Amino acid sequence: MLRGMNDVGVLVHANPDGDCLGSGYALCLIMRSIGKRARVLCSDVPGKKFTDIFSVHDTEQFEPASYVSVDVAAPSLLGKYDALAEKVSLCVDHHATNSRYALASLVEPEAAATAELIYLIGKELGTDITEDIATALYIGILTDTGCFQFSNTTPRTHIIAAELIKKVKDFAELNRVFFAVKSKQRLMLECSVAENMRYYCGDRIAVIAVSRKLREETGLPESELDGLAPIPCRVEGVEIGVTIREKEDGTWRASVRTATYADASAICAAFGGGGHIRAAGCTLSGDMLAAEKSIVAQCERELNRTK
Amino acid sequence: MLRGMNDVGVLVHANPDGDCLGSGYALCLIMRSIGKRARVLCSDVPGKKFTDIFSVHDTEQFEPASYVSVDVAAPSLLGKYDALAEKVSLCVDHHATNSRYALASLVEPEAAATAELIYLIGKELGTDITEDIATALYIGILTDTGCFQFSNTTPRTHIIAAELIKKVKDFAELNRVFFAVKSKQRLMLECSVAENMRYYCGDRIAVIAVSRKLREETGLPESELDGLAPIPCRVEGVEIGVTIREKEDGTWRASVRTATYADASAICAAFGGGGHIRAAGCTLSGDMLAAEKSIVAQCERELNRTK
């Protein structure tokens, strides 16, 4: 199917992360290796860390004749490109919840990252896995496996990583830049939210709230506020960690993480959201206290259901 | 050599970490699999996280007839067992600085962790890599590679990890418990030291100080204070991160980490310490300000030397 395509638009999800961008740019490079034109289409401008690495591959401007989506579980996740969903010939994804909106779907929920599937596609197409392709795929795998720490990591993930790090010039520096290093302001923000974390249900639920006011105080751009979600579950005994963040329109984006048994996607489904069992998201309305109260109530229900 | 031994004492280094303990207990289990008695000898009692996992393997009390050391670069690191150094038949280690004190040495500096070498020894001896052995070796590898993020990680490291996670029942939970989860007090301590971090040389050097007073205030046991050392280098632009911690005798234990080019072992060598290029340690004397001043001066010299 890919061999038959020309002038390919690779669609990734809005609010892009390392896996959709790594997978998207790697697929572009793979398509170019077999003589096609390809470019990534993303509803939002990615964070600086990503554009530093990937913008160099944005070399071709053309009207796509075919569309492939990567790491996009449903049309609504395409953001401003959602109308293109019906034109998607192939969707490559690892979300079990994929709505099968594409003409053909390669959905493998056992894959830790969509990047794993793109790697296998590259091998299948006979593409030489260059440093650029390896770097993009490695970032994808790191992002979705939490640097090989999450339960979705499989032996295959490590075997692919073994191949990729042969090509990535300085994978340790990439790990550092993407996952360890933060600005002073960001460190201060993390300390501030950790120190002000609220606990419920005998410390089994912990909530971080980032209001527009707090964000303005730190002076950090919106994109620098990502990645706070894992913090609550890093506290001993916390099973459900919730991070709520005020959006420009006054609603709250909630990110739910669970430690060992609770189902984050079940909690978020109650608010029309979704995701995986250990990580999911949804949108809440009301002021901070109302938003927090409504999701904490849902978390309690999930705890009662599972324990 | 191992096949010819009986009643083996496996020596690990004082102030034990995941790699020496994981390697040590895995080697014991491997020796038992070929019909030998084996036990770990460690100068200090390991932290609770380790005893929870490993104490179940402390099943045999006997007077060792042979000694093997693992992850021990020099006799002085054996602590109260240092007199046994001359009885060590075999040393398995990955420190380039290994002083070759043993009768025979298997020292491979390219190995990310001593646990990699123990895995290869297990395979060589035909041992079935059981869940217990895999768990011990996996902890060793995670510890010394910073969960596959440090530059010492090699394709072989990932290939061995692919084998190990087939056997480790819940490797994600192990990652969580060992590397992500912390107590509320510990989180508060980390925030406190991060907020009070001092910067030098245009923010290229950052210093954390943990006095006995601060430790008493947090109410944390000594063992819970480990692992602060990576914090300073997580700040953008910091090349050398120093953590100094007051010991019971009033001297200061310094842990030096470097980000990308400075040599931590060169800095610590000036105070009679040592280690690796990215992580090293030494002991400092004087009050807090004097200790900090002396090591910061040495860090500046290293920055001037390398840039």
C-alpha cells in the first residue's frame, strides 16, 4: 500500500508527543528512501525540543495525494485536520481503542510505541535505518515506554532499541535533553506543585492543579507545562495521580495516571475522555475546586470498584 | 575457576548499590544451580528496598572456602571485609580503575553493569536464568545504566534486558519501586534541596548540601538520603553537579556528576576519591562552606581545563 502511494501527508495527533512525531518523521524519511515525497501534518506546533530535532526534515511543501495517520486513535485527535480523517488510506497505531476510521488499519496494541511499528515497516520496505530515522524512532519509543520503564515495554522493544542505539549518535544526550534536563523555572514549578499536592482517600489519590494564574507566575510557556502528570504517582501509596491544568477557555485538561491496578481510561471515560489503563485524559468544566471535586469523586469510584 | 570452587563467599562493596547486590545475589543463585554453597558478604546492611527483595536468598551460613568479589574495584571498597581482599580468587567488575587485587580478574569496562558479566557467566555455566536471577540482574543493569539512559548502555545491554524481562514477573513495578516512587518526606526533601541549590560559574556548577541538621529535620534515615546526586545536573546548562552530605564524623561525602564533557573522577581524585567520568565521589573536611568552597574550586579548574 505504501509503495503505491505518492505525495504522502503523514497525519499525527494534535498536542503532539514524542511517539507521534518520531513515528511521523521516521515514516516520512522511510517514504523518501523509496522515492516518494512525504511531509508531516500536525494540528499544533510541537514544542521547541521537537522542532530543534525534526524541523530539518520539513523540506517538502506540496498538496498530499494520499494520507497516512500515525499514532492517531480517532479522527477527533487530528485537531484542525479532522476533516482529512475520511481520506486516510492507512492508519498505523498502537492504541487498542483505535476507531478504525481509516481505509486500512495496522493497529497493534502490543506495540509499546507506534514507533516500533514504523521500524518494522522500514525494515519491510528495505530502508536503511539511518541516524535520522533511528533518532526519531528512539524518541518515540522512549516517550511511550517512559524510557523502558512502563509495562508496555516488551522484549521486542529492547531488541529494536539495541538496533537503534547503534545509529543514534549520542543517545544518552538525547535521553538527557528529552527526559532529564529542565530549566530552573520548570524545576521550581515542579517543586511548587509537588509541595502543594492535595491528597485524598488515605493518600491513595493525589492531585496537582496548574491554574492560569500559577502558569503566569512561573512565566513558562504552555508547552513547558507538559509532563507534570507522572509526579503524583511517584509518591509512595498513591494509586491514582491526577493533574488538572487550566486551558485558555477556562476549562480544565485532566491527565490521569494510575500506579498498579486502577483504570485511568475508565475514570476519564466518565467525562468523555479516554486513553490507556495507566494513562488517560479528559476535559473538565467549572472552577478549580469543582473540576477537582468531580474527578476525585470518579477516582474514588474507581478505587472502590477495583479494591 | 567457578566450577572448581566450593562454599563461596561473594564479596560486594560497602555502601552497596543495585549493581553489586544484584550481581552478588545472582552469582550466588548461579553457583547454587551448579551445586555449590554461596552467600553474599557486604560490609554494610543494604537499604530496605534491597533487603525486601534479596534477604530471601540469605539462606546459607557457612565459613567460605573461596572468595569472589563482584563490582569491587579496590580492596578499600570492601569496608570491614578489606582484609579478605588477598583471599579473592576471582574479581568480576566493570570499573576501568580496577586495581587487579584478585588472583584472577574479569574486568570489562565496556560492560554497562557488572550484572551484564554475571549474566554471561550464568549462560556460560548453563544455568537456567530463573525469575530470581533475572530480577537481580535486571536491578543491577537498571541501577548502573540509569534505566538505559546513560551512555554506558550498549546494544548488548538491551539484548540482555530483552531476555531478562521475559522472566521478571512485573518489571514495570520493579522500575516504579526502585526508581520512581518516593515517600512524601523524600519528595519534600528533594524539593527543599532543589530550591536551595547554589549555582556557580554562570550556572555551570550547581551544589546541593545536606547537613546533619537538615537530615534530622526531615526525619529520614541515612539510607533514604542516597540518590540526590543526579538532581543538580538536571538543570539546563549545569555541567557539574555536586552533592555534599555531612557524615556522622563531621566530614562531608561528596558525589560529583557531570553532564557532557567534564571529568568527575578527575575532580574527586584531587581529594583522594575516584569513580567514573560522569560519576565520582570523595570525602571533604571542614565546615559546610569550606567543604563546598574547596570542591567548587576544583570543579572550576576542571571546567577551565576542558572548555
